[in-house]
Amino acid sequence: MTNGHAFVGAIRALNWDFHLRASAVFTPELREPLSESTRIWVDEVAEVIRRVDGAGVQVEDAAERLTSLVEGLSERWLSGSMELDRARELLRSAIALELDRAGT
């Protein structure tokens, strides 16, 4: 699978997450499973940042910022408010900024 296909696949998976998040607003029993899946995702991203020498940055904060950005970008792309290439560009630049902050 190419990086582009992986990105699109991840964004499509987030479509489900987006609907789950929206439903959790009105269905409290969805909140805990959603919170747990979000925590796991943030932890996985934090681990990737650590692997690329995340010294000098709060890796959990960076992971939280990046996963939040992906959610926002995916919502805009899925709603037709943003082109996929633009979402990719913004995500790449955000990752570069976070890693630059980490001193890599």
C-alpha cells in the first residue's frame, strides 16, 4: 500500500471515529470506549515520536496535537471543505514542526 493509500485509508477510518464522537455527545455510554481508543491512538503516536528522538519535546503533548489535527483535517476533507492534497500538506508541515521542536 502506498503512503497516499494508507493516508486515505486512515482518513476513512476516522470517518467512523467522527460519527462515534458525534454520537457520544448524546450517548454517554459511548464516551468511555471512545476515550480509551483515543488514548491508545495518542500513545501510539507518542511512541513513534519517541522513536525519532523526541527528546526536547513533550511527546504526549505533540501526539495530542497531531491526532487532534488529523481529526480536524479528516472532518474537513470528508465534508468536502478541503482537498486531500491540502490536508496532506498541512499534516506534513505540522509533523515537521513537531519534530523540529524535538530537535530531530
